[in-house]
Amino acid sequence: MSTAWLVLPDFLLILLGWILHHRFGFNREFFTGLEKLVYYVLFPTLLFQSILKTPLSAQTTGDLLLVAFVLVVVGYVTVRIGGRLFKAQDLALASATQCGFRFNTYLGLALAPSIGGASGQTVMALVVGLTVPMANIAAVYPLARQQGGNMFGALARNPLLLSTILGLAANLAGFQLPVSLDIMADRLGLAAVALGILCIGPSLSWQGSQGHGLFVAWVVATKILLLPLIAWLCASRLGLDEITTTMLVLFGSLPCASAAYVLAVRMGGDGRIVSLIISVSTLATAITIPIWISLLR
């Protein structure tokens, strides 16, 4: 089966979410509640369980952590350079900075088993878990500095960061969930992926460039073209195996996370430009992700 067909079901779920919102009367309040359920309950459970079950070795974890760090730094710096180059307004730049390195975890964890099997899902879960703390710090910092908010308070309340820390601590301590709780977590995890992807559709918006068209294009190109290339180069340099390399390139090529819009709005940022970047990057990755994965095969 070609890579394009492998990614099609998940993009059809995004389309279904858009249709439900725009054609069948499922209003924004419905999807806002659904997003909260996914963000605060379902996805933290999936992340905790995935990290808990992932065999951790110092070499593998160190390599993935290094690549994740490089991707976040390159995304952050490149977007900041683009903001100055294209004279983006300070608030727009502070809001859009996160779009250069934040990744749609729902889409990544949905695509990983289709492309890399069980091993691919394990690698993707570990990469996501290792990147969440860095990505959240880098995302909150520009907005907190711009608005004078409390960065550490925002991080301390982040459910993805907390579930990552708890998952890593439990893994290292050799903790295992009781059978009943493990089965429940499995089912919540399946719901998290499907509902998380479904919620992407209603969040898509094509307005908000406000004279920042070139800057938006720069950010999108950074996220879906530059970062997967950097991931590929890093994996080759480190001599990583095929599955790990493929998952890192897939991770780098993911569109910006829908949570970036929520963060921008909650911290008084420019939500419209973030929503536009999410929309453009999501639509574009329907083409670019199959191309990137095909290049590795």
C-alpha cells in the first residue's frame, strides 16, 4: 500500500470533523468541550501509558532527546528570524513562534503504527514524551514575556508535561498498571487518537494573515519542510535504524498542533494568525507527509 493511502484515513477524519462543524450543526462549544476532554483526560492517559510501556535505554533515549532538542531549537530560531525578516508585529511573532516546532501529537500517534507498525508507535510515543517538556517551555516563553505572564505557572498546569514526567518516573521505577486500569487506559488511548484528530477539522480557519502572508508561509515551510530534513540529517549522523529514522522524519513533518491556538488565545496572543498557520500546515501535510515517507523507502 502506498504511503498516500496509509495517511488518507486520518485526513478523512479531519475532513469529517470539518463537515460535522460546518454542515451538521455541531457547534464550536461542542468541540471545545471535546477538546478539553482529549487534552486533560484522554491524551495524558495515552501519553502516560505509552511512555510507561516503552523500554528505555540510555543510548536510545539520549539520541531521541538530542534530535528533539535540535528540532525545537531550529524551529524556534528560524521562526524568530522570519519574524524579523518579514517585519511581523511583536504579538503575532510571539504567538506564531510555537508553530515552528509544536507538533500534532494526535496525527503522529495515529500515523505511526500504519507506517512503522508496533515498533514505530513505540518510537513515536517516546519522541512525543521527550519533546513535550521542551516544546511547551519554548512555546510559553515568548507569550509570557510579551504579556508579562507567569511561564512556570503555565507549565506546572500543563497536563501533557505532567503526564510525561509521571510516565518517565513510573517507567524508571519499574511500575506497572494493574490489569483493569491498563485495559481502561488502552481504551481511553484509542479514543484520544480518534477524537483528537476529529477535533482538528473544526479548528481550521483561512482568515487571519493580516498582512503577514509571507511570514505565515515562512513558518509553514519551517515546520513541514525544514524540520523533517533536519530530523533526517540528525538520524543519519547518529546512525539510527530505519524505523527510528522514519518516525523522526514523520515527527518533524507533522503539522502544527491545534493546542497552539488554545495557548495563544489563553495567553492573550494573536489567535487568528496561529489558526491560519495550523490550517495551512495541516492541509499541506496531506501532500508532504507521503512524499517524505516515500523518500525513506
